[in-house]
Amino acid sequence: MKIIDNCSPRLQYPLFTQLILKCIFTGSSYKSLQFVDPQLVDGHLSYFLGAVGITGLAALLGVREKGHVIKGANQTMVVSGAAGACGSIAGQIGRLDGCVRVVGICGTDEKCRALVEDLGFSAAINYGQEDVPTKLKECCPDGVDVYFDNVGGVTSDTVIAQMNKGGHVILCGQISQYNKDVPYPPPLSEETQETLQRKSITRERFMVLNYMNKADAALCELSQCVKSGQVKVLETVVNGIEHMGDAFCSMMKGGNIGKQIIKILQ
Ligand SMILES: NC(=O)c1ccc[n+]([C@@H]2O[C@H](COP(=O)([O-])OP(=O)(O)OC[C@H]3O[C@@H](n4cnc5c(N)ncnc54)[C@H](OP(=O)(O)O)[C@@H]3O)[C@@H](O)[C@H]2O)c1
């Protein structure tokens, strides 16, 4: 993804209009460029790629469409991949929508600190260092009602095992399985399938692109939340398009906090 300012005069884009080149990998034409208003992000154009862009939408619409969060219902939400682009926003939306407890699972102590101290998560678990089942029980004494799943695999089996009856899994992604030769969504263990059935836990596939009719309103909401400070944005910025490949590999291995951004123009 790339942000272009100083718009090309040849295409005669209006002054102050910034463009997002939706997908440089597919060689999209100018027709797939999208006009955006810099005021929506107080000039932080990179937010259009994350918190006020596709990953923010996946977080907000995922919670709204599949999370069944009800204010006053004393719900606990767990987010895996919690310090990433989707996860960091999803947890904050869960808290704003009324979850009394939001617990993040992520890969480093630095990420855990950011979740709790900067983003207002109730607690965070480092899955690389801590015993996740034990820590999850401590952090979620009333069980788990809503699970925003970015990673799948063992982490998700552990969370689902501690979910309450009638809970909801938001199946956002399964990044721990992406390098395996398995279909999407990857098959669940028999034990996890049995838990879902026995406890009537919903787990439907969520694809943000299926909800684009709700995108404009959701982007407005995200913009307001970011501008008011209700939602905080984390980014990891790498300078230079020549580092794009390394940055992507680093993101897949957990090198990013928040949205991984490649800055092309200074
Ligand atoms: N459903 C949709 O429409 C939609 C839209 C956008 C994205 N997604 C999905 O949302 C998820 C997050 O995407 P994102 O763009 O926001 O990326 P991201 O979370 O910013 O970055 C990926 C993170 O995944 C974690 N990770 C990598 N390998 C892992 C593993 N084996 N086990 C556990 N965690 C691992 C790493 O954090 P740690 O340090 O914590 O390991 C890494 O920082 C992905 O699954 C993606 O496919 C879905």
C-alpha cells in the first residue's frame, strides 16, 4: 500500500486531495485510486492504511457484526494478535462498546506493556513467555464471552476452551496457519469443535470486504474516535520502498507494533 501526495498534475487531482493506491501489487489503474480527506486523520495520512482504513474497518465491523457485545452485560473480550493493526483497534472498540474486561495476547513484553499502558487493555499475555491457559484464567475470572481471533492454532484452542456458553468468536484471521498447506479457515481440532458445539459458541467466517456498504459510516466513526483520542493508534514505520520485503517478513514474524507502514516519500 502506498500513499501519494503532491498529486500528479497530469491526472488533475484537486488540491489537498491525497490518494491511496489501493494495491500496487496488482498494478491497479488510476480508476482504483480512492480520494480521501486528510482532515479525517488530522493529517496523519498513514492512518488511512490502518486505523481509519481496511484494518480499522476489519476491527470495528468484525466486533459489530460478529461479536454481539452488549453494554452492561459484563462481558470479557480476548483478542489474539492484539498488538497488531487489527487487534490493537479491535480491543479498543470492544472496550468502547461495553466489554468490562479486554485481554490481549501477543508476542513480546513490549507489546504487552503498550496494550495495557497506551491502549487501555485490562491485561495482556505474552504467549512466548507465559503459560497462556493459567494466565488467561487469572485475567478472565468470569470466563471469555467474545474472542477476536487473528491467529488461530494453539492460542485459539486455549482461548476457546475457556469461553462461556453462548460466546462468540470473531474469526478475523488465522495468521499462525498461513504458511501451512491447509484450506482457510484451517480445520479445528476435534476437542475445539466439540467445545464450540457443547457451549453453543458461534464462529462464523468474517471478511471485511463483504461489509463495504457499511464502510463509509464506520470510517467516519473510526476517524472521530481517533481524533478524540478514544482510540489510540500504534504504527511501526520503515523508511524506503526498498525495505518493503523485509518489513513484510518482519510483520509476519511479529516485528511490528500496530500497523506496519512503509514510508516512501519524506
Ligand atoms: N477478516 C478480514 O477481513 C481481515 C482483514 C484484515 C486482516 N485480517 C487478518 O487479521 C490478522 C491480523 O492482520 P494485521 O494486518 O492486523 O497484521 P498484524 O496483526 O499487524 O501483524 C501480524 C501479527 O501477527 C502475529 N503473529 C505472526 N505469526 C504468529 C503466530 N504464528 N502465532 C501468533 N501470532 C502470530 C505477530 O504478532 P505477535 O508478536 O503477537 O506474534 C504479528 O505482529 C491476520 O490474520 C489477517 O489475515 C483479516
